[in-house]
Amino acid sequence: MANNKEVLTAYAETKTNADVSHANTLFYKIKVFLSSLKRRGVRGTVRKLLLYYDFYRRGVDLSSENLFELTLVGEHKEHGTAYLQNSYEVIEKIIKEVEKLNLKVKEGAFLDYGSGKGLPMIIAQKSGFKRVIGVEFAIELYETSLLNMSKLGIKNFELYNMDAAFYVPPDDVSLILMFNPFDYVVMEKVSKQIVSKKNDYINDVYIVYINPTCNYIFTEDDNYEFIENIVFETGEIANIFRLKR
């Protein structure tokens, strides 16, 4: 994992309604396993396998899904990307990195836009956030997330099945996560919702944009301050912004 002060872009454009069927194939899983061995070694890979085996044993479903095969709500159905199973390692490291910037970040609420089946919320809850919140516009993903939370015994969470463009963040939010969930059309509206509450937030608010394609929405808005980027060994990149107060 590397950090520097340059704003990075993952892709030249946002691929909406992408086909991610390959992510559930045996070939892809073997490829991920071999990559893990190369990056983490045997011990690190075994730790990862045991972690996901525990999810499997409890009946937790984190498999990838194509949005075009799901039931979507709201008026921006054509502007989502896809649901790919998140990397536990990436989310865990992001939370630790933001905590270095602000030791009190976990005293606030963790908010995940495009929360999918809930893995980032699960990780945030286990890491100590007082409250975790997810916003997801695919009914099937929302319902699976509810089941996953129940199977893991997680109770201090809020989950909303709605169009992210119309969600208003709570006053106590401290960390907002976006794993390239939608294109610029929705991102611009989400940003306006975030900024609209600027004077009401009781915590410093950090925005982590993973595999970003719409950086300009944050870099060209004086309400945001770019802090740093993170480049992961897995290939993902993340830009960290802070909302100016």
C-alpha cells in the first residue's frame, strides 16, 4: 500500500450496468487465490480464506451481481455501475488510514453509498464505529444485506433501499465510503446533498472514493479538501477528501 498527494483516477469513464458475471466463476476465484498467495504469502492467504469461510459457514452471501438483472428503485436506474464483492483488506485498511487522520472518526457514523450486500458496513461495525449506514437502490442487494446483518448478529445499523441522489446524510456522519457506485449524474447530486448539511455536521467528514472516475466533482468544489490517495497491492486506488468546515 502506498500513499501520496496526487489525485488519481481509476478509469477514463464510468462503466454503468457493467457485466461482472466472471467474478463468480471458478476460473476467476482461482486467479484471485493465486494473486493472494503472491501478495500475502501462505499465512496471509490462509487468514483470508478462514475469514471468508466463516462468512460461508454462517450463510453470508457476498457474491457479485449484475445490476441489469436486479430490481432497481428511483429515477437513476441507468447510472449505477455493478456490484462486485468488496475486498475486506481494502476496506479495513481504508478505515485504519482515516483513523490516522482523525482518531475520533469512529465516534461518528459510517456511511456507504451503494452498500451492496453490506461488507463495508460489517467491517466498519466490527472496527468500532458507533453507527453504520448503507444506501442501496437494488432491492435484492438490500434484502441480502439485511439477511447478512441478521446472520452475523449486527444490530446497530441503518439500511435504506432508495436512490442515493435523494439521501441526506445524518448530522453525526464522519466517514463516507463510495466504491465507484455510480456515474457523474448521481455523484453530482450526492455531493450536493453532502455539502447541503455542511453547517450541521458535528464531526469532521471524510469522503473516501475508491476506483474513482468523477474526481472533478470533489477537486473543483471549494467545499472539499484533497488529503491523499492510497494505492493498494490489489490494484484498487482510493482518494481521500475532507469536507471543509
